[in-house]
Amino acid sequence: MIEITHAILHAFDFDTGSKSLSDRELDLGERPTRSYVQRLCRKALTSAEARHGEFEEGSEFAVRLGDYFRNGDFVGMSQEVAVFFWEQLRLCEDVGPVDLLVADFAETDSLKERAQAAGTQVGDAFAEAADADDAAFEAEPQRHFGVMLLPRKQSFVHDLRDFGDEAVNELVRTDATLPNPTQKIDSYLVVDDGSMAISFADKERAVAGQDKQIIPELLLRCTTRPSTKEVIDTVTTIVEDVAEEYGMTPAVVVAQAKAYVSDHASRHERIAPAEVAEHVFAERPDQRESFERHAREERLPEQVPVRRGVANRIAKKHHIRTDTGIEISFPSEFARDDEHMEFHTDADGRITITLKNIGHIENR
């Protein structure tokens, strides 16, 4: 669960050259406001496309943020961030109206919820103990500082006007519409209070004639590691290439890799590419060595953090399409045995897929 402690919205209009810095926080007592901010913070915090990093030595923002976490003038901190973004974005080409949302929020999941999400024997033991004493298994809230750039878009709204004895509905164009919370946000950052670990997303902008990513290069001054999605995509691509190289059935091997990623990440909140290879090519040292060689060439990190639920969204299901136009989507774990489906390759290289133990079929 996401609990918003502080939130504030600052507005920029580069067409008119004006900025509006708020002196007051958003009213989180208003349920629609609180819900909107919660959903945006959750989206930024759990995005599989967020890159990861650590502050470099000498980062002024790290020092300032650490001081904020200890002493806490939220409005003042948010205004400093807003002024920085204003000064950088005004130097960029083709920047439209945009708002800046700054939030101080926490995750309040209990250890019981974390254990139940793991779904393992250890997780079941934690969950049973937590059932007996919920209070003893409450995890410390994980506090975060988040910043999100919200591009405004033009839209039309109705305007009811009263002309004496006539009521008239008019169309009015406005550029004050913020993104829907389900929309993808291109630029944001989230910093963890305890570890100072960074998650962020950004895009290159022409700043004073040079292509820059404002968030990691100019504001945070941090290292950059691949996102969870980038690592998982690269791992599955390498697995597929190795399977094809050694005459294995790529669909089966890739599904096995995805099943391992989904299961392991949900319990440990991390994945290590080398461990994926050890699992998928457990009895095939040549294939494992080939995977490790490709992984070094791609400069994959030794491990990458994965938030609970993220790996499931990416790897829980596997999709295949045959050259005959048939498309199949199935749980990745089905590739671990032949209880539900079986792949057979004949001497001519033709593949037969057998679906088994089906109790019911419905049209979709």
C-alpha cells in the first residue's frame, strides 16, 4: 500500500515564459487528489522500465536530499527541485506546458503481505506466524522521495453559460489537462530514504544544443544500470539464441527461463542472469558457457533488483506464434514438465505441440 505523506504540484508554461510555484501542499484529505497521487507514485515505484542507479561522489542533490530526509522542509525542497527543472527545461527545444509533481510517500506492506506474496514454504511459515500476531510482523514503512514530470495536453471541456433566460453549453479548449494515472510517464525519479537507491526514467532532450538526460546527468548525477525489463528481455533473447545454436526447442527453453525468473524474483526481489543459466542449462555445461559468454558481451549486471509483482507481469506468461499463423499464450511454468503441454520435433525438424489435461475450452 502507498501512503502519501506530502505532495505538491508546480506548473510551468514555456510558451509564455511563466512558472507557478505552489506555496502550499496538495490537500490529501480530498480523496480524488490522494488517489491520483497514489496511483502515479505506485506506477513510478513499480515500473519494470525504470532504470537503477546510485549517487556519484560529489552529488549535490544527494547531500540536499539527505538533509531533507533528516530535517524535512518539504515545500522548500520541492521548490528547489522545481526551480532546477524550470532552469533546465527552458533551455530545451520543443517543450510544452508541463507540471511537476513532488511527493514524499511510503510503502506500508506488512511482512505478512510480503510472505503471502512469496507463496513458498518459507513464505507460508511467515504468513502463519503473522496470522497469530499481526503487530509483530509489521514491516517498517519504506520511505521514498518522488518527482514526476507531467506533460499537460490540450483538450476540450464544456462551459455552461447563462444568458438571462437561456442556458448555453459552449466548447472551451484548455491546456491544463494532466495525464491519466494509467498513462506512461517518460520522466520521473524515486529515491529510497534508507539505502538512497535510485529508480528513474528520462528521455534525451536538447539542452542548450546538447543531448542530455536531465534527471540522471544534471540533477541526480548518478550511475545508470539497465531496467528490470531490459535485463529480462536480454536474458530471454540470449537463452533463445543459445537454444537455437544447440538444436533445442527455443519456445520451451525460453518459457523455462521466464518461469524461473517469475518464481525466483517474487521470493527474493532480484534476479541474477548467471543463476537463470544455471537453472535452464543445469546439465548442459556447453550451453551454460555459451550463455555466460553472450552475457559478458552484453555487459549484463551480475544481478538486478526486481520489485514484487514486476517479474510476474513480464515473465509469468509466454507467447508463441507458429509459421502457420497459430498463436498460443500459456503460463511459463507449463514448460517445466509435460503434464499440460508437450513439444516434439521430428526428424525433418517439424514441431508438434500437444495440449494435455484440458477440462474446458472457451472462445475469447
